[in-house]
Amino acid sequence: MQEPSPITVPSGIPALEAATSSPRAELPELLVVTGMSGAGRSRAAAVLEDLGWYVVDNLPAPLLSQLAGMLSSGPGGVHRLAAVVDVRARELSGDLVGVLDVLREAGYDFRIVFMDASDEVLVRRFETVRRPHPLQEGRRILDGIAEEREMLHGVRDRADVVIDTTELNVHDLAREITLAVAGGQEQDMRVNVVSFGFKYGLPMDADHVADVRFLANPYWITELRHLTGRDVPVRDYVLGLPGARLFVDRYVEALEPVLAGYANEDKRYATVAIGCTGGKHRSVAIAEAIAAALREQGSRVVVTHRDLGRE
């Protein structure tokens, strides 16, 4: 008689596996941005890019179905895709409503954001930039606007969100777009903290520059000269110097209203440059400390040591 196989797996494991839910895949999102020419579609595209969307601008309607095929819930795929569709090329514009129907029938879930503005404001905007309306064709600007409204009225009726930019400035528009696609959630400030050496020049893209050459230079300590501000002995030495910790705390405190003001003005990126003589010891250690403090406040921070290794 054959003996039964020994039990090598605890009997409770299958039950535990069955009760454990699998990680949820990130559902892909498709956003169709359309509307009147001159109502702010290009600005909307720029805001969406800042919010992390993959944006395709000036897309002919017939290509929308092919573009939607880029969406993927797997790693490395496009998870958030925004297509800005307009009628600049009349022969390629096609029937946008029909294309949207095809997408819906194919199982795609998408939202439509329609950009609009009053005829008076649209006329003024085209006159300001001294460009004709895409559908004007030698006629008045108002004629082109009227034809475009007729072409898009079916899409406007289907829109999930209609944004009227008649009274909006660029910052107001950015907030409206953020509210429409992100549910009004605040977007974290992204801060790039850069260490550098003054002898190599200032970083050209710096919004703020701080000089930490007031601190004693570890270069003159033989045991520390070959190390960098990333190494623990140098970091501890620099941050242990009189005034170093106080400088970090006060500088981060001073940045708080600045970063908040940037966010209020729709500036979501800031570069803070910290400099010493060669960009190897003091600036590196202080930059890392400032970055850590900013992260604690909720900012997304990237640290770059521009001149490390140049000596």
C-alpha cells in the first residue's frame, strides 16, 4: 500500500491566500479636452503635463481611437492620457461625437472637458495675437467662431466638465483644470535642491541661492579632505559646526511662505541652490539636510550635487 505524501504546507495557507486580495492595478484614465479655439486648450494641456498626464495636443479626432490604445494598467504603460482635440485641420477633424461613441462601445471609460468663452472675448483674443480663427477662411472672426460652435455643440452637450474661461486668468484656469481632473486635491510642490561650487559658477536655473562658505571648510582637515558631504564623518562635522543647524532650520522656515506663494501662483517647481567653494563638502551636507527638512513638510524633493567629483 502506497503511503500518502507527507504534508509539507500548513493547511491554513490556501485559505489565507483565498482571503487575501490581490494588489489593485492602477486603472488607466483617458481625458478628452476640446472646445472653442482661443478658449485655453493649450494652457490646459500645459497644466495637465504639470499634473503628470501624458498629453497629445492638436490631435485630429479620427486618431483618438488609435491613441487610446496606448493606455495600459501594467508597469511601464501610459496610465493617464489626455488628448487635446480641435478643428484646426477641418479635413482631419472628422465626427468627434462618432469617435467618442466608438470609444465608449469599445469599453473605454473617459471624461470630456470642454473649454469655452464668450464670443466677445474670443474675438478679442484672436485680435490680440493677430491670428485668424482656424475656420475663418477670409471671413470675419465671428463667422469662424459661429461655425466652430455649430460643429462642437454635440460634444459640449456630452461634456463632463465645461470650463468657461471668459473671466479667468492663467492661474484661475490652472486651478479649474486641477479641480476638474484631480478633484481639487492639492498638488505637492516639487523642489530641486542643488549643491554647487562657486568656483564653477552659479546654477543658471536657481530660484534661490544660499552661500554656506561661512562654515569652516572640512577640506583643511586631512582626514576629511578625500570624503564628501554625503559621507557620515563630513556630514556630522559640518552639521556640528556653530550655526549650521540653526541655518538649516531658519532657511527652511524662510522657504515656507515662498513655496506656498509659488503654489498659489501655479508655480509647482522651485530650485534651491546651496553653494560652497568647491561643491564637495559643506554645500553637499547642507543641501541634504535642507532636502530632508522639506520632505518632512510634504514637499517632493530631488537632490542634485552638480559639482561633486569635478575636483
